Amino acid sequence: MEIDQIKFLKVKEEAENYYKTIGQIHCPYLGGKISFNTKGLEHLKFKNKNKARIKSDQYIRLKLLKLAPHILEKSNTLQEFYETRKFEQQKINSRWEYKMVEVSYYGFVAIINGARIKIIVKEIEGGNKFFWSLIPFWKNNQKNSGNKFNNKKILHAGNMEDD
């Protein structure tokens, strides 16, 4: 899916401006505040450090971003939970270092305005919960087999850190 550059930049600018206005929201399931910090916005645009997501992936995530606070504010049910130990960058003694910590991911799925999306909240040991990602819960996988296209829906239920 090729995205027009002007359309993409408009959606990106609108999403970034909107994101800056969110701050924190209350999530009834988690019983506390969820921060919308720079980590979440960067994760929508980048797969990992220094590796940008493809434009079509960024576009759909940024376009659906307005639904994330609404879903978290209304969520009373958790659909997915994952806990792991991994290296996370943290400020220790006025320096940024990587430290092995416990990390928890909470996944909330909703269908709003015909869009089925998953919102991921991340919690790093000793820190606050924050918005991590928004995932369109399905996409079409088109494979060219001769002259026929086989369309299959692929559910995103993989690695919550990368999705």
C-alpha cells in the first residue's frame, strides 16, 4: 500500500500534535494513570532504535492513535499479558545505562468505528505504566501465486515489545 507523502505528513503532524495534548489518562482495569510519553510515540514510528517502521505501518498506527486514550479509559478487561526480563535503558547516577529489569506488557483489544485494534501498555520495574503501542489487529497478506492473489488476514499476536 503506497501512501501519498503529503497525506502521510499531514496524518503524522496531526497525530504528533494530538499525542502531546494527552498527558495521562485513567485506566479502570489497571486502577491508575497511564502516561503518554515520548517512548510510545517513538515506538509508533520506529520498530527499534534507528530502524523506522515502513510508511504504511506508521500511517495506519498514527491515523488510529486518537482511539487509544478512549480504549484505555473504557477498558475493564485485559485481553493479553506478558512479563519478561530484558535490558532497558535507565538513568543511573546521572548516566544512561542498560539494566536488566522486569518488564510487563498489558494488551487491550477493542473494535471502534469498524477498526479492531490492540493497545499495549508497558511497565518497567520501578516505573509508571505508559502507552507503548497501537496495533491494527489484522492486516491483509497478499501473496502473488501466478496470476492469483491470495488474501489472508494475519492476526498480530506476536511479540508485544516489537509490535
